[in-house]
Amino acid sequence: IEGIPVTPQEWTIAVFLFMFGCCIGSFLNVVIYRVPREKSLVHPGSACPHCGRPIRFYDNIPLLSWLILRAKCRHCKAPISPRYFIVELLTGTMFLGVYLLYFHTNVRPTMGVDGTWFVYLLHLILIAAFIAASGIDLELWIIPLSICWFVTLEGFLGSAVAGYIIDP
């Protein structure tokens, strides 16, 4: 069947890419919250914006924690925005969807195995950056220049390296 993984290896790749995309979506939520507020992306760790208590690792599992906690902080019971769940689900779905599009349909251009994976990776980076920019824009009506510069740099580096990976 075209477009649907059928072997155990393909299912494993598909499930991994979806889960990996959800994890990237969790990080994108950090980017969406912290970048426009000019806060560090790495320190301090995630905390409830209402009570300030650190979020434990088991309360930070993409998609599942939001559902298990019923969209509320474990400690203060303050509501957790549905944006967190939506961004994680959207990112996971995009990572899986682009994989299925590139590797299980005839939509992608023929670039050889190495070239397709390279372009797939570049597109995932762009998609992630655009999801972060969109999330910030929807909330604050701004797009930080740091995201624009990141996408520009990724485009230049991707173009420079592509000649060595994709056979012309």
C-alpha cells in the first residue's frame, strides 16, 4: 500500500519519528514561551508559570502529561494552555507526515537515499522553526529576528552542504 509503512522496520521508524517530533514540539513550546521574553532556553528548567514550581520529568512527557494532568498544574491546579498539546501533536504529525510523503510516495524528487534524508532533515528544521514562529506570532503578534536568522543560516548551510551530499 502506497504511503503506509508495512514492515516492522518501517513502523518503528514511523513511530520513532512521531515521538521524536512530539519531543521537538515540547522544546518548541519552550522556544515559544521564552524567546520573545528574552529568557534562556536551557536554564532554569521548566516550571509552572503560575506557582513557579519546577516541572518534574514525569510531568513533562509530550502529549501524555497534558492529558494525564487534565491540562492543570500538578501543584497549584492552574490551567495549562492547550497550545502545549497542539504544538506537540502538530510537530509530531508533521515529522511523520513529511517522512511518509518523502519515503512512501512519489511526490519527492529523486535524489538518492542520502539526498532524500538530507532534504528531509533540512525541511524538519524549517518546519520546526516555522511552528515556533507561528506560535509566537499567534500569541504576541511578533516574529523574533533570532528565528528569522536561524532559518536563514540553516538555508545557507544546507545549500552549501547539499552539493557534497546530493549527486547533481
